[in-house]
Amino acid sequence: MIDPAWVSGLAAILFIIGLWGAFSRKNAIVVLMCIELMLNAVNLQFVAAANHWGDVTGWVYAIFAIAIAAGEVAIGLAIFLSMYGQHETISLDEVNLLKN
Amino acid sequence: MRLLSILARVGLVFLGAVLVSAVSADIVWEDSSDEEITTSDLASALFGEWALPLLALGFLMAMAMVGAAYLVRDERLVNLEWELNGGEKE
């Protein structure tokens, strides 16, 4: 079995890549993908810890995080669609108002 | 502004290094358990100890789906008429 320390290291690297992307990119969909990357990194960490210590709580947290990520994507894409309908762009630099 | 950007990147790299070294330290993963988790254990946990949070999550997801459907609703007249007529041509 893979050493959980290596899995944790991979999760940390994935999280930092996601954080960097969320901070630096301007396209809303890319930012959403980076947030998903961060969520998946945390899931990886949960699963590694749950497997290592034989505790089911980590699995439950991972399942909850996956469900919340799915809802977040649905809402996020709906917001982007609405945003594109009004501003004809999904660049986060150009969309700076929450009203029409 | 340029300096701030460079500082932010250096900070991210530093954070990454700290995070990787902290989570992969041997002291964190010292004592392990031989207990194997089965899908049955997971199901028991989900429908026992975690039943209420699971219900709350389901409710939250339902609200999210309704919100997403509301956000992407199509209000063009031609589509409203199509829906009112049951999707049949007049």
C-alpha cells in the first residue's frame, strides 16, 4: 500500500496548485475548476487519513465534500450562464457588479 | 503592484513547502490501525451516526438544484408559449 505521507504530500501540492490558479486566473470557469481541485485535494487527505487510522469519519466527510462540490458546480455554472447572458463575458476582471 | 504579485507568489510557494512538510512528517503518521473499513461500515455510519447531517445535505442539494434551475430559466416568449401549449404545435 502507498505510504499515506506520500498521498498527503500529493494532496498538499494539488491544493497549492488549486490555490494558485484560483488567485491568478481570470476566467470564471478556470477559477471554479481550481476550487474543485482544492476540494479534491482535501478529499484525498480525508481518505488517506481514514484509511490509515481505520476511522470511517474521513470517508463520510469525503462523501459530504463530493456532494457539496457537485452542488457548487451546478450553482456556479448557472451563475456563469446568467452572467454571460447579461455581460457577454465571464472574465472576473470585467464583471465587478452584483446587480444587472 | 508588481512587487505585491511577486510577494504573493513567493508566499504561495512558502505555504506549499510548509504544508507539504507538515502533512508528510513521519510523526503525523506514526501510529496506524490495522482495522479495515468496509462499505457496510460506511453505510452504517451514514444512516446511523450521520443520518441527520445527511438529511440536511440532501435538503441543501435540493435547494441548490432549485436555485440553479431558477437562475438558468428561459423567459423568451416563444419558449413560454411552447411550454403553455404542452410542447405541441398549434
